[in-house]
Amino acid sequence: MSASPRPRSLRNRLAWFVACLSAGAAAGMVGTWFTDNPYWFLAIPAALAVGWLFVANPDECSPPATRRAGRAPGDKDAP
């Protein structure tokens, strides 16, 4: 049985967010400086999306699973 990875702290997630945001802004500024085209600033959402793919863990977003042994007749989910 493998242990689940430790969830990232808020500080760690904010650091990754700022790093991706900074990388996108830097790419936008450099690209705009070289080409005079403001569309280079679309690198900001692109960098955030790429960062999300590499850093995000969807398991951290789901609530822990709860187990119920049985249902009482008064449950609202009962058939």
C-alpha cells in the first residue's frame, strides 16, 4: 500500500502561482519588446495553464470519502 503524497500548503501553491504568473509576464514583456505585438501577453494565461498541468493534483480538491454501513429508512437519499 503506497502512502498518498502530502498535500501542498497554501504558501507552496501561491509560490507556484506567482512563479507561473511571473514567467508568463516575462515572456509577454520580452516578446512585446522584440516584436511590438501586445498579443505576447497571452503567454500569462498559457503559463498558468501549463503550470496547472504540472503542479495541480485533483485529489486535493475532492473531499475525503466517507463510508456508510447502511441507510436508515428516514434518509432523504433512500429510494
